[in-house]
Amino acid sequence: MDFEQITHVSLPTRIEAGAPTDVNGPGGPAASPRGRRHRRRWRRWVGAVILLALVGAAYWGRGKEVTARYVTAPVTRGAVAVAVTATGTVNPVTVVMVGTYVSGRIEHLYCDYNTSVKAGQICAKIDPRPYQMTVEQSRATLMIAKSQLVKDRANLAYAKTIFERDRGLQQRGVVAQATVDNDRSAYEQAQAQIALDESTIQERQAELHAAEVNLGFTDIISPVSGTVISRSVEIGQTVAASFQTPILFLIGTDPTKMQVDTNVSEADIGGVAVGARATFTVQAFPHRLFQGTVRQVRQAPVTVQNVVTYDVVVSVSNIDGVLRPGMTATTRILKSERAQVLTVPEQALRFVPAGLAGVKVKPARGGVALAATGGEAAQRGRVWVLRGGTPTAVPVTVGLTDGTSAEVLEGGLQAGDRVIVSEARSEAGAGGKRPTPLQFFQFGGR
């Protein structure tokens, strides 16, 4: 910011030196000649001291003045932005944990760290032999069930022939009714056996299908296209999927699109909205400013040691691939912004000339009397402007503030005016800054 020092006013001061009193009063024991000589010696010393005091007072008081210097800054037009700062972590938009459904020994690994994979690509293979044997056993059991169905169908056909023959003979009185009843029962049992065989075949088919699925699970396949972020297995390692799914790989989706998961405190979450612009830096590239956009403001609170924060997700492009998962990002999220507005330094709103702190000052002509420091809700304040060499209080109405500059909504200011931001007072004379006479006599002069 453009600062300028202005010497404004010189206040002459006068320093008076009091005469020391006579330490040798008239009632002293000076009757003898020796006493009179002693008294004359003391008078000479006292007179010398008084003379030196008068000369020193005249010297130090000559040309001595108090000078006030003001540092000013211009009133400008520009942008004022209110933002919140938060720390977050760079992550892929989607991270898929690839595990295994079956247990076994890792026989082959086809993917490693940073490997680019396509959806459906095999990343690892578990020893398939135990599952292949299960498939073969299930297939043989299915064949037995089908053969049994063929056999029972032949029995059904024979039972049907016997039943129909004996029923015809019984109508002619050749065969007894009991024989026909036995034939009917055998025929119905044969029909029931066929239904049982068909159900058994369906069961054996399901077992075979399950065995084939488990055999297929020995191929660890990537479900998405992306990049392998982490690998947690080695060839020959045995994985067990009895109680929970072991995680073998972490695969991040499209590495050209990343996101920053930030934690914004509950005190700052107000005003943060979807679509807001955001910028951030990472330690690997401290001088590069990355641009992003708020994609989500999640409603679920995150409480850690009684501190409540909310997850704000910032989407960011990573075309050049410099951002990597896990990087710590210092994020600045824009809450509101004003462009091409009249601004003053916030330091000018806090400045009060020496001796006027807390005193209500008559405002400039045409202004409205406001308090020296207005509350945030009232958005009122006061600045001091050098007009005609005199500090003049100008009331203003303040809008957005970003910690450095403040937006001026109303007030008697124009672009180019210079407002006072600080003051320095010093004492100087013809010979420069000098000690007081009292200091001179105390320390023997300089």
C-alpha cells in the first residue's frame, strides 16, 4: 500500500528551570573568620550551580518543538472479498477398494502401484485349483442326477404300462382289484420320483453355478478405470475371506479430476455455498495457486474433541497430474465479493489522533455524526483525512471487510483522498533531539 509521511504541526514548548534554594541559611555558625570563608565558598558553589541551570534551560529550550508525522494511504477503487481458510486433503473423486470374495494363495499379480487399469482388467489371481475341483465335483453330481432322471422315467413308463394292462384285465374279471391297486400305487410313485429327480437336478445345477462363480472370483478384477493407489498383497501371500473382505488394491478413478475434502468450523460455515470459488496451495508447490469450485457442503457434522466441523468438497482439475492423493491443501473459500468499490485500509478505521481516543469529534461538513468505532451490525466507522494540513474526521458506512481493506458504502470520501493510518510524534530542535536539563544534571550531560 502506498504510504506517505507528512509533517503536520509543530507545537513549541517552554521548559522552565526552578532556582535551587540556598542551602546555607543566615543562622549558620559563621562567627569566626574560618566560618565566613566556608560560607563564601558554599555561596560560590551554589551560584555556579544556578548559573549552569539557567544556561542549560536556555540551551535546551531554544528552538525545541514537538513534531507530529502522519502516515497516510490513498482511498482506492478495487475488489473486497470475504473468505474462509480451512485445511483439507487432496483425494480422487472416487476411491474403490478392491478385495477378494474367496480365500486362497495369491498366484499372480498383474497390477502394481501407479498402474493405469481399465474396468474389467485382471489385477491378481488366486490359486484356482481347489475351486476348479469343486466345479468338477458339482458337474459330476449334476450328471448323476440327470442319469437318475432318465432311469426313473423308464420306470415310470413301465409302471404305466403295467397299470393300464392290469386295469383292462380287471374289467374282464381276469385280474383281482388288489393287483390293479398295487399297479396304480407303483405308477404314482414313479411320477413322484420324476418330480424329485427334476428338483435334484435344479439343486445340482445351482451348486455347479456357485462353484463356477467362486472359481471366477479367483480372478481379482478392477471394477473401474483409474490408477492403482495402493497394493497390500504379495505373490505367495494367503488371504482369508472368512470373516471380512481383505482389501487388496485401492484404485482411484480419473486422475485428471480430483477433489479437496476440507474441514470448515461451525463458526465459518455460514455463507459457504455450492458453486463458490476456492483457491488452495499444497506444500509440494507452495508458489502455485490452484483453482477449484465448491461441489458439496455436507450436512453431517464431524465432532472431534468437542470441536464441530463440516466437510466442504472442492472440485479441482488435475490435467497436468501434479496433484496426488493425500496432499495437504490450505484452502481459501470465497464467501462473498465486491468488485470496483471504494476501499480504505482497515488500519485507517482504527486510527485516532493522539489525545482524541474515545472523544466524539465534530464530523466534516455535510457528514453525519457517527461513533468513533461502530459495531459490526451497524457497519459504521470514522476515518481521518488531511485537509488543509489539518486532520479532519470523516464518518463512513462500512460494508465488506477482508482483514486488510474495507468497503466504503457511504461517506465523504473520494478515490484519491488520503486517509491517516498511523502517527509518529518526536521532539527536535536546532541541534537535534536532546535530553532535558534534569536528565543532563542527573547523568552528567551528553
